[in-house]
Amino acid sequence: MHEHISSAPNPAFMREAIRLSLAGMRAGDGGPFGAVVVQDGVIIARGHNRVLSTLDPTCHAEIDAIRQACQSLGSFQLTGCDLYTSCEPCPMCLGAIYWARPARVFYANTKADAAAVGFDDQFIYDEIERPLDQRQLPLQQLLRDEAQVAFAEWAGRNDRTVY
């Protein structure tokens, strides 16, 4: 599924992700997280946490960098790219990373390090393991039959882009 790249990890790219984590935090944009996307030994996108400056809870460093890299590449996938992030990705970012399909991910701080300074995402991992009716956030199915129309149409299209 992922293209293998044999080059060794480059500490300079991680140092840039760390620099971005500090710069974004110090600017008041959000938490201390930074990320870069690298293709063929060149940084093609930089991101940092912008949750506070954008009022967007999804604007984490990895997602910021992924969005920029995809725009730069003109693709919704990061085939052959590496992602360097200053911290082990949270569940949301990990999902986005899997969808973007980079070749490799390198991280500096761990999720335990993040939890120690107030960014504890363990509750999300715990919630995913619970049955829907036992989660803190209620999830209730509604109008499935009506929604199935869109899925049926999608399945019947010959011109769809599979991703």
C-alpha cells in the first residue's frame, strides 16, 4: 500500500518540525506541535497547530501540513512522501495520515509526553473501543434508507475516483 523509501530519516527535517512547533505556540496559534512533508529530500509543506488562530479544532500540525502538501502536489495522496511531526499523532491526525498515504512517518515526542503537558487523547482511544450506546458522545442512526440513495448512486458510477 505504501511505497518504500530506503533513505535514512533526516534529523534536519525533524528539527524543522520542532522549530515550527515552537514558532506556532509562541505566536499564540495553538499548541506546541509542528510538522513537515518531505518529497525527494525536499520539504514541500510546513504546518503547525493553528487551532486557536483559526478556531478550527481540526487544524493540527499534521493536518495543516497534509493539506498544504496535497495542494502543492495537486493530489489527495502523499505517495512517496515522508511526514515528520514533532509529536506522535493523535487519533484524528493518525486517521488523516492513513488516508493521505505517505510512505513513512517520523515523530519526536510521544503521546505520553503530550499527555504529561495536558494533551491527553487516551479518552478517544478508549471511546473507540466502547459500544456506540456506551460512549460519552451519543451516536444515533437516523434516515439510513434515505442516505443509501447516495451510496447506491456512487456504487453505480463508472467515472468515480476510488481513494
